[in-house]
Amino acid sequence: MSDTHSLDTLVQALRRLPGVGVRSAQRMAFHLLQHDREGAQLLARSLQDAVSQVRHCALCHTFTEGEVCATCQDPRRDASKLAVVETPADQAALERTGAFKGRYFVLMGKLSPLDGVGPRDIGMHKLIERASDGTVQEVILATNFTAEGETTAHVIAQALKNRGLTVTRLARGVPAGSELEYVDLGTIAHALVDRR
Amino acid sequence: MSDTHSLDTLVQALRRLPGVGVRSAQRMAFHLLQHDREGAQLLARSLQDAVSQVRHCALCHTFTEGEVCATCQDPRRDASKLAVVETPADQAALERTGAFKGRYFVLMGKLSPLDGVGPRDIGMHKLIERASDGTVQEVILATNFTAEGETTAHVIAQALKNRGLTVTRLARGVPAGSELEYVDLGTIAHALVDRR
């Protein structure tokens, strides 16, 4: 209907969010317009601010508002260790463990030839440059343990090993707190092979 | 981190969307900033346009950009029949059937005392005014068949019947195309009672 043009446009725009279909988009638009117009305006401003201010760290590729992100600038971090992760969320998960004090390189994606995502898209040349700076002693591959994450780790490992760098991968094994009876066979098999 | 302030603000703003938790909000923010900045700007503009232009139809309460919505203005619609629905989405569902040519009153919600939603919030006085205009011959209650929808229908029916208006309710029964074996007992019981 022509008298709800801006509403229809809003529903279409909401559908560009990942995981949002036409019904969710309608529900979101209805909620914002009926119950939370203040939230709608806040969201509009936040989107504009983020688009204009967020860019990629010149060193590690993660989101930042400066030239270089806070983690890369922090002098207390161990520059000899570089963890390679897929996304800022993965980086945050590693940070929450408190077990890693090195630096990061964030791929902002993963290799996925079927979706047209190649080495250039995950900043492979930048990663190689960063890893070969003479300070980095060990590159820890912390991509996800999915098919695409494993492929990405494999390709990066090959490229870095060819340049004589030490490359490690997060250990595969039985998750903390789990009972063997309920752990999938692939995980137990890996834990057996990688036993120590 | 202070260097991702606008990103954090965006994640918080996205969480105000219904059904979006912190993980979904992070995924959405990541997607927009990494893969679809154009979509983010489009969404920001759409939100602002919708908030500034969408208001409620003076007659039926649905969303419209004019004073009165297109359905209420349409002279081909039968003004003697008034369907009461909860949301514009429910109205759209009725419209898609092509089986109703009357007019609508959209409650933009449902009675829900626990959430503090009373008769005033669903425009009860406006509905009574509209239904008592002398033109409306029949009010068809098409609220949802949920506990809250049924309560809403009951309260509206009482208020309108007290004013001598004809009030009907959508029929309850076995959905088209279904096999009795797989229909829930409450539905079959209703279909038995309402047999014709």
C-alpha cells in the first residue's frame, strides 16, 4: 500500500540483517513503531555513528575507531605470540579465558571458495607481513574447528611454515567438564591421537 | 574497550529489537560493518523516515502515513462490517484470503493486564465510538485464538453487546487440509460443539 511506503522500506531494510526473514522484520518494525520509537532513533544514530567511525586496525584488522586498536597498542602484551582468529567475537572469547597475553590477527572471515572468499579477503598478505616482522616467534592458529575454519588454518599454516615460522594450532580434545559417554566419537578419536 | 565505543553502542541498540540477544546483536553489527555498510546506512535512513512519517489511522488505528489509511478511505469496502484484529500483520492475513471486504479496527496490541496493557491501550473507546457510528451492522472479532486474544475478544464482545451491537467471532474448528488423527483434542472438541 502506498500509504505505508516508509514502513515497507523499513521492513526491507531490516531484512538485510543476518537471520532476519520477512516475519521477523515485520515484527521488529511493528515493535519499534508501536512501542519503542526512541529505540528506533537510537538505533538509527548508532548505525550512522558506527559506519562513520569504525574502521579496521592497521596492524590486526579488527574493528577500531583509531588507526591501531587498543590491543595492538598495549605495551604489556607479548608481541612474540600472535593468535590468528576469525572474528572479533572469537578474539573476545580468547580474551575472556585470561590465558593468552599475546597479540592478535583477526581475519574478519574465513576462507570459503564456494562463497568467493579467497586469501586476499582474509588479509593473508597482511598476516604474512605481520608474522614475518622479526618480533613474532609463534603464530597460534585459533580459527574455528569447523570445515572452513580448519581449511583456513591449514592454508595459513602452509604459507607461514614455508617462510620458516613456528605455527601451532589450538589443541583438539575433550571439553572441560564433559563425560566421555556423551562426547562425539570424532572428538574422542582426536583426543586419543593428541594424548600427552 | 574505549576504541570501539560506537560499535558497543550499536550492539546495545540492536538488542532493543525483539528477539535479539547479545550474540545476535554482535553478529548483526559484525555483518553490517564488515559486509554491508550500505545496508547499515539504508537501515538508519529507513528507521528515521518511518519514525517521522508513520502514524496511526484516525479511524482504524493501523499504521499509515496519511490522516486516514487507504483501507478506511476505499469507498468499495463494505462499511457495515468491521473486523477487529490485533496487528497490521493479522489484518494483512485476512486481506490475503480475499474473503473479507469490510473495514477494520486494529487494536495494535491485545489486553494483557500482567504487562499493564488495559482497554485504553488498545483504543477500546475509539473502537466503541467507531462501532456505534450507525453504519456498522456487525463487528467481527478476529483477534488471535490465544489466551490473551480470547480474553480481548471476550471483553470487547461484552462492551459492544451492552450497546446492542451484533458481535461475531471467527469460527473455531479443524484447519483446512488436516487429518483428524493429528489435530489437537481442544480443536476437535470446539469443532464438535460448533458443528453446522
